[in-house]
Amino acid sequence: MVLQTEKRKKEHIDLCVNKDVSFDKKTTLLECIELNYSSLPEIDLSAVDLSTIFLGKNFSFPFIVSAITGGAQVSKKINLQIAEACSVVGVGMGLGSMRAMIEKPSLKETYNVKKDFANIFVSGNLGVAQLENYSIKEIDLAVQSIEVDALAIHVNSAQEAMQPEGDTNFSNLITKISDASDSLSIPIYVKEVGHGISFDIASKLAKTNITAIDVQGAGGTSWTRVDSLRHKKSFGNVFRNIGLPTAVSIIKTKKALIGHNKKIIASGGIRNGLDAVKSIVLGADLVGNALPVLQCQQKNGVRGVVDYLENFKKEMEIASFLVGCKNISKLQEQEYFVIGQLNDWLK
């Protein structure tokens, strides 16, 4: 099992870097969100400050590198270089699934970036199906051993269904999530892996003690595509575009969380600062992505990731300036207009 898990991690990285693993017939639908452009914004671009606090940690702008890897020796360099870049720029990062580390504790070093970069927010990660396999004590020991600030529970039913070795018993897992959020020593949030969170699921999660939902909608990396390529299964093409577009998922999750003190992370195909600002206007508190960061790290190491993040921040600042907003709270008060296909989804 350990060897299989580590092998899977290596294959995932290779496929994401070298193959087309995107949705090919579905977008985020953020292109159907129009902002209220201001030709006279009445603010100075240099005064735009998008800094924020998420779960007690400072962010220079509302961005988290979404979960990428861990559990294979190749992961150690990737995680350390991304963590260094995040430390330089002042944003957060997510680790890949910690299942391999729990199965084989010697792999802890491939996840343990906090020992070198204690200043950044880092989230651990565990698949929701693993809540059936490990006790709260085992999970708590794992997260404490690498000193992460929170634990992301990833939900990935579509991806698991593509894997011959996948964990496809998703019965009673909302109860398990609720139990974990009541008992674990650090905050928990729930994240999809790229196929979106529906209103129905967000409404059920709203009743638990999780702190946030990362919608990770359709339009970016398709993990049904990744794992169908890995196993050379043709039926993966049938499900390549399954899921809720990111814009739909943000809007529906925001509606479901009204009256609940929970944050929203918008991810899934967000590739530039304009789409990130649109996501904040829709109600997100943070935005994130993974594949572009991994690709920059693979090409140019720490410098490549720093350059990417700094450019992304500048794009967000310009977009905020063009709607006359100095900060995130002002962005979240902005009106927006829905056009095109997104109207059909929302109806």
C-alpha cells in the first residue's frame, strides 16, 4: 500500500506537468461575471491594500497555493521551494494528501515545510474517505508532527471513481467530517479537488464546525482526466468535464453559508488576478490555484514561483483599482453583473 501511494504521487506530478489535464468543454464561467468598471475610481493605485488574515495568519494578498504534493521523495524539493516563495511573498500553501505519511512516517520530511518557514500559513490535507481508516488521535499526531495551521479534508468522489484502487465508499462522511471538526486540535476546512461544491453539500457542511469551504470548481485541472490517463481508462473521457463551474460553486456556497461564520476559498481554474478579484466580489475570502504554481516551480524553482505570485498580486491590485476598491471588504460590497451561460446555471 505504501509503495502504491508513493507511486501514485509521482505519477500525478508527472501527468500534471507534462499532459493536458484540463477541462476541455467546461470553463469556470467567471468570464460570465462582469464587474462595475470605474473610469474614475477616485483612488490611488498605490493605495490598494489586499492584505488579509485567514485563520489567524497574515497574508499579503488573499492567495493560497492549493494542495499539490507530498508523500514521495520528489515532493520534498517541490514543497520546500514553493514554501520559500510563499514566505517571500507572504501567502499560504496547502500540502498534498498526508495519507502516505501516516502509512509511512519516514515520508514526513516531504511535508514538513514549517520547520524552515514558520511564518506562513500551511494546511495539511487528508482525503475524506480516510476518516474511516484513521482515528482522530492518529490524525492529530500527524498534523502536530508537521505543525500545520489547519487541516483540509479533500472530497473527491469523481476522482476516486476513476481509480481501480480508489476509496469509493462515501457513506456517512458528513458525520465523520462533523466529528473531526469537533475533536481535532486544529481548524478543519473542506475542499473539493476540482469538480465543485453544490448548494446542497455546502448547506450540510454549514451545520458542522468546519471553518471554511474551498469550492475548487470545474474549469481548471480535471482529476478525472488525470486518473483516467494514469490508468489508461477510456471511460475517463466521459467524466472529464463533470462538475460545477467555479463561478456557480462560489455563488451557491455563499448562499448556503448565509448566517454561518465560515470562510470561502475560491479555486478551480483561477488563472489570473482579474478572475481572482471577480471571485472575491462573488463572496470568496481567499483564492487559490495549484497547477500554474507547480509548472513555474518545475521550470524556474523558487524564483519562478515568486515571479508568478508577485505578478498575480499586481493583477489583483489593478483589477481592484479599476472598480474603485482599496481593500477586500470594499470588493465584497461591489455589485456585479451575470451574463451568458452562467444565467442558465443559476436559474
